[in-house]
Amino acid sequence: MFVADNLNVNSEGHLTIGGLDAVDLASQYGTPLYVMDENLIRDNCRKYVGSIRKFYNGNGLALYASKAFCCKAMCKIAFEEGMGLDVVSGGELFTAMSVDFPAERIVFHGNNKTRAELTSALEYGVHRIVVDNLTELNTLNELAGQMGKKADIMFRIKPGVDAHTHDFVKTGQIDSKFGFAIETGEAFEAIKAAISMPNINLRCLHCHIGSQIFELDPFDLAARIMLSLISKVKLELGYEIKELNLGGGFGIKYLSEDRAIEYEKYMETIAGVVHSECERLDIAVPRIFLEPGRSIVASSGVTLYTVGAVKVIPNIRTYVSIDGGMTDNPRYALYKSQYSACIANKADQPFSEAVTVAGKCCESGDLIGEGMPMQKADPGDILAVFATGAYNYSMSSNYNRIPRPPVVMLKDGQSRIVIKRESYEDIIRNDLI
Ligand code: LLP
């Protein structure tokens, strides 16, 4: 029934998360509530950091893609575990800076960074800025020149690989809004232009083919294509690009039937491809960057809600209404993402129903899922939705002026708030009459 190893049932029949009773957490902190298990997050960070050591002789850096879940506490955890940080906006960069995250471990992404964002990245001295397009390349060259600096950059490349995942989270194919295409010759021309620019230091090529990917082949293919581009640049331009960023996208288990690739197998296979291709192409093995987001935090998260009305529409469906919804988890509304769930105070009982979990927004599409297997729900029950640690808090909104839930972090049997619950005062804070 459970999709993560830290979930269990105690003698009272309640769901436990990291050994703590979910029903107690709900009554202590209120609902809706995001709960995250720090031990699990740290274990996941260690896997990536360890595999850079094991498969690339330590010549690389695992960056946590902070868009999955960004706050001060999470930046601190990533830092303590030896990870770097992928930020994609001034706001994520600001969060990292607020905890003195070392600039030499930050990579700055984005397909349309503003001049202000580029300036603060240069001022802070981030390790690499990932350039998405020629306009940005020219702006960066100009800004760096004005500041008397040389910008260390990566190019975001579309390798032309179609990852088999939801259309909205595919990013490697030619019509993606991100980066330079190889097929059209655009990537090669941009590399030529960058090499000739006085204030640009082209260090690395980057690709990210999509998210929640369950197959190895697209990763394998992307690595080959990127390495052959590095080889072409060396042969035709005499310029050696010594770094390769393979992005993130590793899929995780949302449902018990999901078959995610085993992590070790994934790392070992891709590292094998990198090494054999480098030998074949006669290029040095580049310094490798990885950018996992979802696979670091998703399984560590559980969202707890209180059940309100249960509406049975005979022979059609049963709506179980909760005190949150698309404002704290917009992923079903956006991508029809599947989640598994249970009634936390009835976790020892078998699933007897298939229900539609509905949020409280004034919006018919405000659902967490349809046909979700569940124990019979009654008003006042605590509903737990699993694997909500990635792209839930970070994609939350204040639609209908609903305040965001707090995030409680669990560690070694203790809980603490890392993001406070928003109040109605917070909601009107920026309103002027
Ligand atoms: N690197 C880059 C350049 C990315 O664009 C992303 C995700 C990642 C790394 C991390 O990918 P991950 O390991 O988390 O798959 N909101 C969507 C996911 C969007 C992913 C955007 N980019 C969702 O909720 O499924």
C-alpha cells in the first residue's frame, strides 16, 4: 500500500511517517500540512553525491534542482550533504544566498533571465550560468564586460531526444522552449559565437530531457548525442569543452505499481555510456553535473488533510472533500498526475472504495485524484496523500486567497516547522487601497 519505506502503521492503526504518528502531527500542527522526512532526503542526496564519487572518480557535482522544493532549510540540507544547487530564478537564488550557500556550487538556469537576475548571478559569482539563447548570450557578455568579469557559462542544448513522459514536462525535443537545437545547427553556431566573445568562458554543455522518466534509453541516447557534440567542437573548432551536465529527470514511484528504474542501475549504465563514448571519440571524460530534483524530495513528502463533506453521487462517484486541494497540489489539475493515499486514522483497514478527492477551490478541476483506492472516509478523518515532496509546495498558490500550509520537517523522531503556515494577514500584506 505504501510507496516509501518510511511509511508504516502503528499499534493504534494510524499511519506513521518516519516513525511519527500522522494523526498526532495533524492535531499538533493543523491541516492541511506538508510533512517531509529529512532522513529520507539526506539518504537521497547521499546516493547522488556517492555516485559521482563512485562512477566518475569524484570529478563532478550533483546539484539539487531546487525548483522541486525550495526553502532555507532545504538549501541547508543540500549544502550539508555536499550537493550543489540548481536555481532557476532570482527568487531561488535569493533563498540560496540567504543561507550563504557557496556561490561556487550554484548553477543558474532559466530560459528568460532578466538583466537584474543575470547581474545578481554575476555579482554573487555563481559557478555557472546556463545560457539558453543568443539574446541572453549577448546580454551576459555585455553585463560581464561592464562589471570587468568573465562569465563562466554552460549552454542549454536540446539533444533532440523524446523522453516518454507527459508533454508538459518534456524538454529535450526540438520544439521545446528551452535551449539550442542541435539538428538545425543553432547549437554549433552559438558555441562558435561564445568562443569568440571576450567576456564569456564556455565551460560546459547541458541537457535535460524531461522529468519523471522511467526508461534508461532516452538518458543513454542524450549522453551519446552530447558527447558527440563535444567531440565535433573539439575536431572542428579546436576547442575543448571539459564539462557535461546531464540534467535531472529520474522518475519516482507515485503508485505501488510504478516501476521506477533502480537508482544504481541508472547511474552505472549512464556512467558506462559516458566512459565508453569518451574512449571511442577520443575525448577526455568530462566533469559531470547531475541535477536531480524530484528524486531527492518527492518520496519524503506526505500531505495531511482533514476530510469535510463526503458526497455520494449514486452510481457515478463519491467525492471526498478536503481542506486543501489544487492550491497546495496543482499536479492533478495540470498533468493528471496519479497519487496514492490513505485515511491516516484507519491505516490498518483495507481499501474498500475508489473515490474522487476534491479540493475546496471554486473550480471543478480542483481534484487530487479520481478513482483513488481508499478506506471509507468520514468527516473529520485525516487523509494522507503520498509522495508530495516535489513540485507541490513549490507550485502552490493562493487561489481563492487560500493561505499556504506549513512545512514540517521530521528528523530522528522529532518534528519542526521549516516554513510557517500563511495567515490571512500574509494574504493581504501587499494589498494597497
Ligand atoms: N534540471 C533542469 C534544467 C530542469 O528543468 C529540471 C526540471 C530539473 C533539472 C529537475 O528535474 P527532476 O529531477 O525534478 O525531474 N512541475 C513538473 C516538473 C517540472 C520539471 C521542470 N524541470 C511536475 O510537477 O511534474
